[in-house]
Amino acid sequence: MSMTDASRSRIARYLASRLGQAVIVLWAAYTVSFLVLYALPSDPVALKTGGDASDVTPEQLAVLKAKYGLDQPLLVQYVLRLGGVLTGDLGTSIDTGRPVSQVIGEAIPPTLLLAGFGLLIAVLTGTALAVVATYVRSRALSTFLLGLPPLGVAIPSFWFGLILIQLLSFQLPLFPAMGDRGFPSLVLPAIALALPTGAMIAQLLSKSLAAALREPYIDTALAKGAGRVRIHLRHALRNAALPALTVTGLIVGQLLSGTVVTETVFSRPGIGRVTATAVQQQDIPVVQGVVLFAALVFVVVNLAVDLVYPLLDARIDLTATPRPPRPPRRPRSVGRTAAPAHAETPPVIDAVLEDAR
């Protein structure tokens, strides 16, 4: 078998392994959410019909529970719902009576637009802040800039969103305060969503840049006559981006969770509003559908991040396996030629990331 075929085979095995892990993560997310949601003491059907103040008879309530499968034992409900998920059926919303896949499908586009714009703002501002804070020669200015990310992480998103509405919508009518009316109505919620994410990126990237600038290859680049800007942006930033890239999954998770608050504050449609309404109404099928969607996004993003690693660091081989430790070398006997040295295998991703940290 040629080297090309061997590499393709290793990559195929790696992708199959990651897909298997993704399936396990999705199953675990669905199972845990099912157990937690069905452990709640209240009844979603009774909540939908108005509880004790409604005119629904016990017989009608029993019919509704049978319609949504809530009259079955917990294990039977789990098996039936899991079987439906495997066939692409996420169930029916108890609150609206619509298919869960349709409810979530309509909410995904506005949320992706908001999260994508917020991520763009967070990456640009976080990277710029980290680069400037580690580039300036003034120690006072650098300390001030490095103190901004912890403040950004500590500020609640809903409070920051209300401040933006007060300043840029009411006092200065520059942007709409609520609703979804094109790009202008997207600016304020994207900024509010980007604040904690951009602060996290700036905090991590500034530490990585400071560590990268102390590496010996920086002295070598300076000795060769490279300018500070070139060293900062081409050499140090590229190496410092690797540890920052490892938290991309956490960043995406923070963006998805942040849309719940942001879309509620700015009255925007999307996954966040759907989640908030479903939790309030205890619409269990919709909540489980949102959990599955979030878990799917998480595993896809982490797989994409793993595939991007070799582009930033050519030493990383995703398919490499760690070599077992070599036994102690025996003394060479007289007249015996030394065995040829084995080629060094590329470092595995965990070892490179540990060194980067």
C-alpha cells in the first residue's frame, strides 16, 4: 500500500472515530435532558390547559396526555422518543402543536445570523485588543488594556444590552431597540452578544501572545532584521492562535447560550426566544430538540477546529499515535554496526497543545 493510501486510511479511521464520539455525545445529551426534564414535578399538559383554573375535565386531560404520550411509563416514553429521533422525528410541540423540527428550523436562520455577526465582532475586537496590549511600549497603557477583558467577562449581557438600548436607541436614535427589521436592528444585539466572547478571546490571546514573544525564535527573527509589526502579526500571532483556537467550542457554546438572553432583551426571533418560551411553558419536546441542536453544533465545531490545527502548525498530525517509550539502549558490542535511526514521528495533537499552553 502506498503512503498516500495509508494516509487516507488513517484519516478515514480518525473521522470514523470522531463521528462515533459525536454520536455518543448526542445520545448522552438527549438522555440527560430527558431525565432532567421529566423529573420536573409539574405537568406540561396541565400547564397548557390553564391548570386548576381551566374548565378541562379529567377525561379531556387524559386524552391530551395520551396524545403526547405522557400517559406511558417513563422508560417507554424514552424508548419511543429516542426511536423517533433516530428516524428524524423530534416530536410535536405541546405548546403550539407544531412539529419540533419545524419550530427549530424556522428559528435557526435568525440565530445563526446574530451569532455569526456577534462572533465576527468578538474575534475582531478581541484580537485587536490583545495585539495592541502586547505591542505598545507603554506599561501603563498595556496594563489598562489588559484589565479590560476581565471587566467585559464580568458585565452581565442583559445589563449591557439595556445600556445599549438606553444610549443608542432612546437618547441617540441610531439603531432600533427591538424586533428584526434588517441590518440596523442586528447591530445592538450583536454587540451585546459579542462582549463576553470578545473579552474571553482577548484575555486568552493576550496571554498566549505574551508567552510567544518570549520564545527563542522571536530573538532569531529580530536578529535577522524583522520589524516588530512583522514579528507580532506573522510569527507570534500565528503561534499564539493555537491555544485560543482550542476554546472555540466553548465560545460557540457561550454564543448559543447568550442568544437566550440577547434575543429576549431585544425581542428578536430565534433559538433563544424559542428556548425561553419552551422552558417557561415546559414544552419538553422543544427543549430536547434545542439541546440536540446545541450538542450537534458543539461536535461539528470541535471537529472543524481539529481539522484546522494542521493549517496553523505543520507539526501536528491528527492521525499520529504516540510511540511507546524506547527500552534502554544496550552498549554497542565491538564490530557491530549501529542500527539506522528511526524517523521521528509527528507529535500528536494533545502533546502539541500541551506545549502551547
